[in-house]
Amino acid sequence: MRTVLITGGNSGIGKATVAGLAQRGWHVIFTARNEEKAESVKKEIIESTKNQYVDYLLADLTSIKQVKECAEAFKNKFRNLDVLINNAGVCLPERRITPDGMEESFQINHLSHFILTNLLIDNLKHSEDPRIVNVSSAAHAAGRFDPDNLQSEKQYSSIRTYADTKLYNILFTLELAGKLKDSGIKVNVLHPGMVSTNFGHEFGGVFNFIYNIGRVIMITPEKGATTSIYLATSDEISNVSGKYFIRCKPAKLKNPYLTEANQKLLWQKSMELAEMNLK
């Protein structure tokens, strides 16, 4: 039985990914902030899939301490990790600072996943076919990389900051794929499509109005989870790493900030912010 850990698995694309992999007979562990909601989702998926191997770990991705505790809890309960899916993500209406002193969407969308991934590398190495799947967005094409403005210190725009963090997801993927090229661990990144979820639910006014109208042409969370599930399970890409996928197909990346120098600089900056001594 293969084991997967999915961040943000109690709603939207994450929940659909949990259900899809549980349906395939996988042991699925997902992270969530709220225990009551996580327990409800767990029971729902066990009932719908008849798979008893569904578990969760509590972690608020706005807390580095909780991310580290989540990794430790996983290590204490499970030895092997076949696939890690870094799924959780937010787009926020205003610039908010976490208890760790960082801009919230930067910490949730990038840094917490950077930390969690590095802490679980050894667990992935125990798998015969280890994979890391990062959920980005086509919005990355509008993202910018400014090492002196990683957390929107100079000027905050919800959409711009979101696009920047989605670009970081891809820079992280490419750098990590290079670092792990001799380890057997495959690392890929994807755009799930325009999915109808509660994403951006904190927005009001015109944004919320436009988003609700746009739901008419958006795909379901189940369809949005298709590429994540494909990258986690398909034998077709068992030897593919460092690629960007849309609708289960490799796609071209188009952003002038996608350079090897920026990959390495983001890694360095992330290491400094995480205060970790990782090789």
C-alpha cells in the first residue's frame, strides 16, 4: 500500500485529491488546521471510499513550529512516504503578518512547504518510487522574483503577491529536482485549472462578484485534482522530474524570472528564513 501526505486536504482540490487517492486504495494522510473539520472529512472519505486508511495531522501552515511538529508527528507514526503533495494555498485580500513575522501568503504558499518537504526527504527515500508534487498555478506567468521584496514589503497586491508565490513554487520545484536528481525522488509541479472552490472566500465586493460569476466556467474540485493524482500515480512519468504539467501533460514555462540563478537565490533566502541547517 502506497502512502501519501497531502497539505490542505480538508477542502477544495486537496479534499478531492484525498478522496481520489483513497479510492485507489492508498493510505492517505492529510494536514488540516481544525480538528473537528478534519475528523468530519476523514469519516466522510472513509465512508465514501470504504478505505479505512485515511488519517490526518494537525498543522497551521502560518506556524513554522507547527510545520516542524507535523513532520515529526509523521516520522513518529509512519516510516515510509511514497508521495508528498504540497497542495495548500491562499490568496488574501490584504497583507497580513503571521506569528512568525512573515507575510501570510508567502509563508503558507511557499515557505512552510519548503520546510515540510526538506524535513521529509529521508522518509521519501525509503520508497521504491518516491515523488513530490507541487501545486502551482498558471498565475505564475505574471509573477516576479525580487529577492528584496519576497514578502511584498514594498507594495502589496493580493493578485500580484499570489502570482509571485506561485512563481516561487516553480522555482522551488526546479531547484529541488536538480538537488534530488541522484536520489530517485521525482519532483514535478502543476496548474490544476480554474477550479470552483472556496478559494478567495475572504474577498468581498467586486472581486467576490466576479469570482462567483466565473464559477459558471470553472471546473469541479474533482477535475482540478486530476493532474495531482496523475503525477502521484502514473507509471508514464515515473522517470520524469522538474517538469510543469497542465491537464496531465507537460507544458512550457514562460516567465523571464525562471532562471537557475533565481532558483538558487530563492533556496538560499528560504533557508535563511526557515532557520534550518539543511544540506
